[in-house]
Amino acid sequence: MSVTPDSVKQLLSSEDLGDRLRAVNQIRQLEPTIGFELIQNAINDSNSRVRYSAVSQFDTLGGQNLDLSLNVLRDRLLNDPEPDVQAAAADCLGALKLDAAFEDLQNLYQTSNEWIVKFSIIAALGELGDPRSFDLLRQALSSDNELVQTAAISSFGELGNTQAIPLLTPYANNPDWQVRYRVVQALASLGGAEANSVLQTLANDEVEAVASEAKRALQSS
């Protein structure tokens, strides 16, 4: 059976969870303008899996109406009872570069106890590229969750503020090679003599992936 707006709309109103999940996935096959309209029906679904699937599509569909997307994603970020849905909302706010949500992201980072929410917020800040993110990223570097730390390192690279280089330098000695790899990528993005000095050390890293990435960064600097 072919997927049509009417068939999707019918599935979205079904009492069967499987039907509603299938409908949200089928929205990907429709024209974005139509998909964006239909996805609104799933945003407040009673089931968190449906809400998560719906929110997650805003990174591709949200451009149809950024103001409405901001309102919807902000609502799910702050009010959804499911951390995975909140995290998906943060991801999409970053992907759509909706920096009007910066203060909401900042406040939620300070109040949430959910690591997945904190991780997604820190990752989103890199995509937003808002200079106001610097202090929050610095705070996240000291997180007791390594994934949040790693997200902060990457976001510092995206933010482009070279004042982050002294903050990132100690992590060049982190025992986790994946952290060192992210430091290489961040320093390569930031550039400059200070960053290159650290990259030269990392070019001799015992892990080949780290050393190769550092050498590549130095060659292109």
C-alpha cells in the first residue's frame, strides 16, 4: 500500500501504538511541507516513543517554519516527562541553530539530573555557535560524566573561541584515547600557534588514530 497524507493521518489517530509509530516513520516519505504539518499530531502523543520519533524529525522538517519549531521544541525540552524526548528536542534546537532557546538550554542544564539531557544540551551548544555558551561549556568540562566532558570538548571546537585552548590542553593527556582524539579535532578547528603546539605533542601519541589525526591537522594548518 502506498503512503499518502491521508493514510498517515489515519494511522496517527489509531489507538494502536504500532500504527502510530509506523505513521511517524512514514512521514519521512512525504513532502516536507506535508510532513511538517502531520508531525504536529504526534508531538503530544501519550506514548513517549511516538513523541521521541516525532521530535527527532524536526532537524529535517523544522526548517519549514522555524518560529513554530522553536515553540514546539522549547515546549518538549522544558515540559516533556521523558528525558529522551527532552534530549531529542535539544538536539534539534542545535541542528536548526535556534539560538533563541539558549537560555532555556542553559537553565535546563543546571537543573536536570539526567545525563542524556545534559549531554544533548552541551552537544547542541556547539551547533548553535552562540558565544554565550563559553562559560557553560567550561563548566561541562568538569562534569563527572565523561560523555558530557567529551561533548564539551567537541563543542568548544565548533564554537571557535581560541580562549578554550588552555582549557582543552590538559585533556591532551587524558588516559582515554577517544578523549584525546576529540581534543585533536577541537584544536584543529580552533587553530593557531598555541593549538599547534599541543597538536605536535599529540602527533606522537601512542594510539595511531590520534597521532594520524594530529599530523593531518598540522599539515592543513
